[in-house]
Amino acid sequence: MNVSKGLWRNLVPHRIEVFVWLALLGKVNSKEKLARIGIIPQSENYCVLCNEATESCDHLFIHCHFSRGLWNWWIGLWGLCWVSPSSTYEAFKQWSGPTHGKFLNKIWTAIFFIIIWTIWRERNSRCFENKSSSIAQLQTLILLRLSWWINGWGDSFPYNSDDIIRNPHCLRWDERLSKGTPRTLPKIPNTWSPPSSTTLKWNVDASLNPIEKRSSIGGVLRDCHGTFMCLFSSPIPPVEINHAEVLAIHRAIKIFMAHEHLHQYKLVVKSDSDNAVKWCSNLKPGPWNLTFILNYIDMARKKGMGIDITYKGRESNTVADALARQGLRRQDEFVAWL
């Protein structure tokens, strides 16, 4: 079978295109394959997402009821119905959007890759880290990944990640242009600057809803190429906004410190709160009730790991800002390695 047709579109990172190519060929290391070649015992070849069947490639990506929940959610957004195909390859051959709009067709092509990749990452998190995400959390992650990679397409798409998560139908943007919306919509400015090759960068932010008395934090970790490595979005107890920004910085550093493979890099943490940056950098005395957290941050900085906490305006913090605002609607913390 020719699985290459329509595959290499440069809509998602190349490593994900390669992975989906292997999935279409049935060559990923599913538990069924690992048991067949003697890497794991036959008794351990069950699907970790549903615990109901053998984890073959087609079961994992298409037939598992957990995975079907993601496919049905996406298709249901557009008022469509779908009968599960017999294989991942058949799903790819049949995959098409509700219209022939150029931009929305690109969205539908990309989302196939993103859902496959999200299922695989969730499977690995459950197998190797004993961590799991709900369907709702994965839906948010799928839309976040889509929003990040849209930025690399060169289209003048006027919506950000938070817009997409609140209203995925904004992805019909191309169709709306064809009905008379001006074609001169401005590009969203991209003022994020990459760190050096030996440095990773956290952008963090906090959000506050004084009416509902809710606070939250969020952050995104990227390397020198701008590749998203990790993100978090978390509700926190109601606090003053600068205090929340300190908690966001603290959470980013804790994640970094907890993963030894990251310690080969220096770390920059960017916040749009000047007060929080000065408190965390010992440039200004912090509030007494943050002493424990500020001491932890100070200890991490003094370990000689090259942790730098700096101020950066909100215009370069759009992803972290969106993640923080999403935290206002969460019941518990969401952390994802990408």
C-alpha cells in the first residue's frame, strides 16, 4: 500500500510525520508487537487506555473506546458522524473535512497527525510514568498543539490558542474570508525570542478572576529552536496577582529541577510581573508569606545550574497567558511533555 500520498505536508513537526507514517504501516512498537517478538510477556499486551483488548496498532489508534472518544469529539465539533474504519491506514485514506476551504482542509489534515500523536504520548505517559490525562484534558492539548503549529504555516490567521480552545469554529476562518471578510487581517506578532543552544526558556504567567475568586498559573518550556517541550496549566488558591506570578515561577523551576536530563542546560524563566521577578531574584524583599517558596527558588538558583529569572512584557507571553487563563476552568493541574 502507498501510505506516502498526502503524508508529507509540513503541517506538523517532521518527527510526527515520520511517526504517523510508521503508524499507518503498523510498525510502531505496540504491546502486541513487543509480545510477538518476545520483548514483553503475552500477559502484558493489553491496551493501557481501555484495559479491554490487545494493544495492536489499529486498536490503539482507532478502535479503543478511549481513542474513539477523541476522534468522535473532533468530528462532532463539525456536526458530522463517523463509522470507525478497519485500520489506521483506512482512516487516513478516508479522512476529509466538511468543506473544501483551503485553510480548513489544512486544519483537518494536521489534526489527524495531532490526534495520533496525542494518543501515543498519552499511552506512553500511562505505561512509563503512571500518569494519565482525561479526555477533556487531551482535547485541550490537541487544540493547543494545533494552535502552535498553525503559527508555522505562514497564514494570516488572526486567532490565538485561547480563542481556538474557547471556540474551535474560529478555524473556519478561511471560509469566512471567502464570504467578504477583508483579506488584510494582520498577522499576530511573534515577539518570542529563542534562548541560546545551551539554554531552555520557561515563559510563565498567572491569571486572576476576582469575581469568582479564582487564580491560576500556566507556563510553556521551549528550546533554542522554539520547540515546545513541556507545559502546565493549574488552578491555585485565590491570591494577589504578583503572588500568583511567584507561584508560576516556582512551579516552572520545580518541574525543571525534577527532571535530571534537563540539568545539562541553563534555564531562563520569563515573567511579565516586575515585582515577582525582583522578589525571586533577591533584588527586592518579598512578602513574608512567600518566604518558603522564595527560599526554594533562591536555593535552586544557588546550586550553580544557571537559573536566570527575568522580566518580559506580556506581548511575548501569549502562550503562557492562555495556559494561565485556562487554569481558571480546571479542577486540578495539567502537565504535558511534548
